[in-house]
Amino acid sequence: MSGRFDVSVVGLYILDILGRPVESIPEGGNVEFIDEIRLTVAGTAGGTVVDLAKLGLNCQAVGAVGDDEKADFVMSHMARAGIDCRLMQQLEGVETSATILNVRANGERPALHCRGASDHFDVSPDQLSEVLNCRFLHLGGTGLLAKMDGEPSRRLLQAAQKAGCVTTWDLVGAGPDTWQFVEPLLPHIDYFIPSIEEAEILSGVSGVEENIAFFQSRGVKCCVLTMGGDGSMIALGNDRVHVPVYDIDVIDTTGCGDAYTAGFIAGLADDRSLLECGHLGTAAASLVASGLGSDAGIIDRAQTEAAMAAWRAA
């Protein structure tokens, strides 16, 4: 299918406020000085769409922000990146979803999150044809989309497949209640892209092969499991493709999963092999890990391709 957009990115849009390195929270009203503070558009929709735009894809953002100053940053940042924001809902009386991330020197990132507008977002019937005017539909953020979770998300993914869109999916973190929202979606997901830790929480079973079997048996076409320092495993039917990590100095892992997804989708859009999609995802994630925040490191497609080639040749 061809559409007006390469990708519609639906779901969780967050403003991240990041600081590093944070060794501890000062007691009382004391002050500690840190090296860097950044604001970024994040979330398994927001971070992904920004990275996709940097990689040269024509994208539309489909989600919600509030009517506050945080929304001004999110919307203006995406507009500057060339992202079509006409389907972003600006909701009165609620805050834009936001997270404060205290990034430790070792890369750990304890978070404080305000759920905000993403819990009030849904795709209305009159918007559906516009949302599906794309080659790829990515749904990101299941479990943190109160109005979209469950049956509305299932209907959206089903409609996307019926319209000829390729569907991709990720979440920001799995909890004990997330499975009830994820299970109905599985038959309508072409590329299922969680971390192995998230997959194990959802399935209740341990191990890469065990999780591949679990999700494939429930309808997922292709499992793409990111595994931190062990790289990623891509499983289509009985075929397995392992993509190793690159040798990089990690600053902050915020948004690495979103960047991997963006690179993987960009590879699919180019009709690359699964191995090459995995490498482009790994390159995008590696660039993001080299700086602070979910859009750090990635400048454009040419720079990402050059970095990937250098890392693979090392």
C-alpha cells in the first residue's frame, strides 16, 4: 500500500526533562550541581516519530498534549522536525504527559512520570481514514493510554491491516496489568518490538526462544526482541536473525528502544532485509545512547548510515 505518509505514529507523546549525572537527590532545600539538563519529545510514539523524521521519513504524529507550556515545546519541536501534527489533539484542562529523569553516571534513570493528556487520547471514527493514510502504522505506549488501551487499539490495528498498512508495536514498560491490553492486539501486529524484559513480563515465561514461540503462537508475524548488551533477535517463522550491539561509550539509554524501532521501520520502508533493518535500528539506538535524551546523537540518515558502516567495519 502507498499512502500520503510513510508512517503514522500513534500513541504516547511525552515531554522528558532529563538531568545528568545525578548521584543523589539533595536533602531538604539543598542544591547539587550537574553537568547537563535537556528537554526532549519522548515516549514510544513521540521519541519514535522524531527519530523517524530525522531518518528522512514523511511522518504524521497522532496523539495528545495538554494546554500548557509543555505542549508548546512538544508541538513546536515536532513541527521543526518536519512532522505533520494536524492529528495531534490539544486538550483543555489537562497536563501534557511528562517525565522527570534523573540519569545516574552509570546510565540508570529513575523516573517521575505524570500521565496527563495521553490518558485522554483516542482516535475518533472521523479521523481514522487520515490516520491510515500511510504505509506503516506504529502504535506505541500500550498500558499508558487509558482511552485507547484494549478494544480501541485492537480495532485500530485491525483496520490498519485491512487498509494494507504494515503494523508495528512497542510499549514503554510492562506491568502486571499490561497483558490484558496487549493480548487482543497480537494477531494484528506485523512487527512486535518490545525488550526481552518487557516480553518476559507480558508472557510470564523466560528466555528468548520461549518468548518468540509464545508470541508467534498468538498471532504475531515477526518478533523483534531488543536485548540490551546482547543485541537484538529477529524471528520470522523459523528464521532467526541476531544483530549484535556496537562497541560504544554509553551515556544514557533513554529512548534507545524508540530509536531502534525508528531505524527498523526505516529499513523496512527501504525494503531492506531483516538483518539490515536490525543493523539500522542498532545504529540509531547507538547514536541515541551516545548522548542525553531520546533524540540525542541522530542528525540525519546520511550520518546514521555512515556511523553504522564505521561500527560494522570496526
